[in-house]
Amino acid sequence: MSSPITIENKEKADSTIFILHGLGDTGKGWVDVANIITEKFPKTKVILPTAPTRAVTANMGMEMPAWFDIYGFSETSKRDDDGIKKSSEILNKLIEEEVSKSKKIIIGGFSQGGVIALYTALFLTKVKLDGVIGLSCFVPVSKEKPQEILENNKETPFIICHGDSDSLIPLNWAERSAKFLQANDLDVKFNVYKNLPHGISEQVIDDVLNWLSKIL
């Protein structure tokens, strides 16, 4: 795994945001978004990790940056829970390295990266986070044995943004995720975007920036 990219202004940062990319992408693919964030919040740095390269079953075994394997894109497809946990442990290690440097830590991601951010916040890290961002993703609740949400992030605000035209991760997966968070009394803002496919838009970025402004 290559070293993460760090985007920051000349001002000394006292807050950190981690953004994890989607399948086949790298941290470099999110530099433009990171620059928008640091321009609006000059005392915040953005860290952009890149996933390890691995064979992805659903893509004919092609090797690419991936936070976990994908066996298929249907409701009944097997899920790589071990891969999700291992990548969450990678993110958690990066978070722990920032604890002594930052007053506030926010984690988020797109697609696969959002899955890792949500899993880490809910089920793995012992760090008290200040916010969690999930873009075009879902909460990977175990199909066999539902996990208990960790106490340290039960008061952490979440924002989930999803397009109603997403053909890779259907909207109902995100709706179930939002309901799961709400059922556990978590603070979640759930935004649905008309005609948005699997991706982000200017409106998504604006909504996330507005949400961040209440935290940073």
C-alpha cells in the first residue's frame, strides 16, 4: 500500500478528514475535492489513502486498488467481510496516528471507501470521531450475526448521500443503512439526489461542506 496523500494549507491544521476512494481509483482521484475542503476550512488537512492492489472477482480477476474483494453486485452476492475488516484496520491505524495531532477527526469515503469508513466508525475504532461521511455506499452489517455499535461513536454525526439512479449500489441499500443508524439512535443526515448515478455532484459536495461547517 502506497503512502497516503496529504492536502493542507499553509495554516497549521488542527483537524483531519480522511477520504477513501472507490474501486479502481486512488487517493489522487480525490485531490480536487480535498482542495475544495481545505480552501473552505484552512485549518483542516485531508488525508487520501490508496487501497492495496488486489484481484477483484467480479471484474474477471483483474488487479486494481480495492479495499475489499467484490464477488457480485446483487443482494445475494457473497461479501468479503474479512477484507472489509482488514481495510478498516488499515484506516484505524491511520486514525490513531492522527489522534495526538488533531482536535477533530472526520472519516469518510465513496463507494467501497464509504463502506470502510462506516464499518470503522461503527464497529472497529476506539477513537471518538467527530463526523462520518458516506457517499454512494452502505453499512456492511453482518448477514450472519449483527454487530453491536461501539459506544464511543454513538453521538458522532453521520451524513449519507446517495443518488436515486445508482445502478451499482441501489438506493434501497442506502435507505436500509440510514434506517439502521436511526434505529440505533445515531445522528444521521440522509440526502437523496434525483437522477444522480453512482458518483458525486456539485450539490453533494456543497451539502457535505455545509454539514462540515457545523463541525469544524
